[in-house]
Amino acid sequence: MAGTGVRSLLQRVKRLEAAGVAPKSPFDVAYGSMDAFAGQLQAGINAGTLDQIDMPVVLACIRRWHDEGVYGLWQHNRIWELS
């Protein structure tokens, strides 16, 4: 009976540790890394298919969102912790 309690406790600890790990960024999932995404955006800017004035600003915002890990907070209703 004690073995069951220990296993249950270990499973709970494992779940808690997994919950504390930040989820992967959507850009990491879709493009492999933020730098790969930025490279594709820059290629579009250089080719003239993306606006050369607005897109660098948008990319800077996305990069900050990515670096700060904000993308995962809304899923856990924690976005207000940043204010």
C-alpha cells in the first residue's frame, strides 16, 4: 500500500514539473526557431512581398513576445501577471 502512495506522489510531482515548463513558441513549432521565421520574413521584405516599413516593426513585436514567453500565458489565464 505504501508503494502505491509513493507512485501516486511521484506521478503528481511529474505533472507539476511538466506544468511549470513553458510551452514551445508557435514559431518554434512551425518554423523550427524564431530565427528561421525571421529569416523568412526578411526574405519577403527583400523580395518586396512584405512591407519594408511595417514588417520590421511587426517582427520586433513578435520577437519580444517570443522572447518573453507571453504566448503561453493566455492559455493558463496568467496574462495579467505581466502588468
